[in-house]
Amino acid sequence: MTTSWCFGWATSPSSTDAYEFFNLFRSRHRRQLPRWSNATCDQALDASLVAATEAERWALYAALEKTLCVDELPVIPLYWEVKRRRPET
């Protein structure tokens, strides 16, 4: 039997770190409806919190993105909502 889920994710402009999105896919996260689990991704998330440099942290995020969007695909993104905002003057 196949189960389908539909959910969305948004963040406030003051907290736009990629960790917030990737953390939604951590094993046993309370809001992770697909119940996908990957110990390697959990370890990469932990490592991103203590990465010595921004480059190291973004390399971990790139590996997470590849796992989520290419290798295992626990969810299928259907669209990205884009809002263009005028710069504050």
C-alpha cells in the first residue's frame, strides 16, 4: 500500500538558515510525515551545527540536498512559492 502526504514549509525572514529546512527530514522529527529515516543524514545535520567554517557547513548541506532530491527522494517538491519583495527604503 502506498501512502501520500501533502505538506508545506515556510520560514520567517529572520530565520532563513538551511538547517531549519533540512532538520524537518531528521529521523523521528515530529513533523516529518513520510517517516523517512537516514542515519547518515542525521549525522550530517549534527555535524553542520558544529562545522568550523561556512564552506564546510554548506558542503554538508549540498550532500543532504543530493540525498533528499536525487538519491532517495522521500518527498517530491511540486512547486516553490516565490514572492518578490521591494527593498526597504
